[in-house]
Amino acid sequence: MNTQFNSNDLTAVVEADRAHLWHHLMQHKALDGTDPRIIVEGRGMRVWDATGKEHIDAVSGGVWTVNVGYGRESIANAVRDQLVQMNFFANSAGSIPGSIFAGKLIDKMPGMSRVYYTNSGSEANEKAFKMVRQIAHKRYGGKKHKILFRERDYHGSTIGTMSAGGQPERNAQYGPYTPGFVQVPHCLEYRNQYDDASDYGIRAADAIEEVILREGPDTVGGLCLEPVTAGGGVITPPEGYWERVQEICKKYDILLHIDEVVCGIGRTGTWFGYQNYGIKPDFVTMAKGVASGYAAIACMVTTEEVFEMFKSDDTDPMNYFRDISTFGGCTAGPAAAIENMRIIEDEGLLDNTLKMGDRLMNNLHALMDKHKIIGDVRGKGLFVGAELVTDRTTKEPAPEKQVGAVVADCMAQGIVIGATNRSLPGFNNTLCLSPALIATADDIDQISDGIDKALTRVFG
């Protein structure tokens, strides 16, 4: 097959895409009468499609990934050099970039000590689930095996992680699921579930304790939560929530697993989202922004206390973590991650994230004053959502088709934004924004202005 093509004529590429590719998260019937969109180049905050049209990317590669922006030659060079030297060996042995990045990562995570490389964010979460289960067998006769997850949170696309998925539409038609996963209520104050709550954060956390007591504390081994809920509506935790969650986990000897696949590596203006809230986790998982999409890498990070549980008896052949991730042995990921981290540090991107995040929130609050369709604006750093409602008093969600029309209008303007998608029946009504950490004031204003125009055209 001839893989060479003229960059000015992508007809063959478009036809190959139409004939052979199965795209993610889309109904392909929509492509019966139109060409598939193909992104051919990226620089900084902008990408160009096969027609030559320029877009400003406000969702970092569509799924919150390209944290340091497109076209970073230093990352590409680091990956290329590493691949020539040593591309892969199973992670039963170490590698130079794998060891160096693990050390650099742990330096950013006080209290954590061990890095387990995996293939994807879904698999990183699976590893933590498996460790909780193995600890249950090692210490509690298998009884303390249940893993709690939160309504609206998302932890991956495997059957195991979908069993811990709090988004019914993503899960629909893929059951039956793995037993032993139990849902706890969400913590979105805008959608208050407790009319009599004087302190919503505490009340929302107490709801977790109620589930633990219902299930039996001696059966619950882990609690898996996103620091800021992502695809379930960009939900920032209410004041007091995380402190109470930590208390509950300690009280009932429950391992706390923080899913940082979206929030990790700078997205919220700190290295990790949990670091905004004083949490001391037992597991932290990460993927997307670890190498900004320049190479595939995901990590499951844990404490020395958890690590020691798996080496306490070397005479028992079943006493270690009997697991492997094939591509956890790739060296390109950690090589890219080292350079990705350097860029964030040298260019002051954490501070920029906080400043530009404030600007984006302020711009959206200004739009809220103008457009009654915006019911709530929330977020942390450059991870922001705007929930659309038809009535601010009743909080009736805006129709999903109209929310999609806003996204489509922005795309027509050359601005790529996101929205909750096939997640929550009747509540896929939140616009999602996660521009790269390199965003400038002009970028933020262009994104906000585009949303303003789209809201005006769609809702009047």
C-alpha cells in the first residue's frame, strides 16, 4: 500500500477514512452525506482540518489531553531519540526514562511513592481496583472487596471501569457488570439533592457514609472519585466535602482512590486536582495530560504502605501484584512525559492556568448576565463548564439538541468546544471547556466571544 500522499490533495485520505475507520463517540450515519473531519496539523492552540480551515481548540484534542499545546518539537525529539536508543522492554525490567520520570512525578506528589505504568487511563483505574480486591483477600478473607464510585463520575471504558461508572447512558447496553461496585450520590450543589442541608458539602459527603453503613463497613475496601467530575458536568466539590470524605475513609479503613485522568498534570492550576483540597490518597491514577498526547502513557501511583502489602511474605507465590500492562513497557511515554513536565515548569504554565482560568470564569459569568440560558458556571483552573437551562428557577435542562447546536455553531466559527455527551439522561446540557495550559487572554476572549454568538443564534 502506498502511504505517501500530497498534502494539498487529501482525497485518498478522506476516502480511506470513510471506508475503513470506526470513529469514537459518534453515530456514523451522519457521515453518509458529508466528509469525515480529518485534522491534519496543529500549532499552539490551533488545528487545521483537511479543507484548510483553522480552528482554535478549547478542549485540548477533544478530550482534555494536549495540555502544552500542539507542535512541540522538543517533545517529538525526545521521543524520537529515545525510540532509537531503546523503544520497549516489558516493565518487569526498568528503563532510563521510566525511572527518571517516576522520580520526577513522585517529587510532585508528597505522600506517594510508587509508580505503576499502564496502557491507558481505564487500565490505570483497573489496576487500583485489582489492588483493592487483592488486599481484601490478603487481609480480610475476601470480604472487604466492594468499591464505591460516585454518580456522574467516569472512570473508563472497560467492563470493569464501567462497573464503576456513574453515567447511565455510557453504560447502557454493556451490562451485566462486574459485581461489588456500589454507587454513592453526586455532590453537585446546583442540583441539590438535600433540601434541608445547611452545609451541602458535609451533607453530600455524609451520603457516602450512609451507603457504607448500608453495605456494611467490613465489606467496603475502596472509594474511587474524580477530584473534579469531568464528563458528568464539570462538578467542583462543595466546601467541606473532601475533608469529610477523608474522615470517612479513615474511620472505616477504606482506601481512597483519586482518578486524575482528566485533572492531572496541571489542568486545575496545581499538578493534581486533589492537591487543591488537602487530600491524602492511597491511589492516584492519571493519563491524558501526562505527556499531552505526544505518546501514550498512563500511571497508577500509590503509597509505600500499599506497596509493602504486596511484598510482606516472599515465601507466598501469590503475595505480589500478579499483573502486567504490555505497553507499560514503552519508553516513548515517559520520555515525552519528562519533557512535558519541563515545559510546564519552565514556562510557568501552572500560574498561567490559574490566571487564564479566572479570565474564562469571569467571561462566562458576564455571558451569564446576558444569556438567561446559562444557569450555572463552575470549574477549576482551565477546566470549566457552563450548564444550560431553559428556566433558572426550575433549572429545567436545555434540550440536548440545542446544546449540540451551540457546539456546532462554535465549530462553524472555527472554535472547538465540548458538551456532556451520552452521559446522563436528560442532563447532557453542560458546555465543557478545557483549553491548553498555554492559552492567552486573546485565546480565552475568542472562545468566550464565539460562545456568546452561538448562544445568541441558537437561543435568541
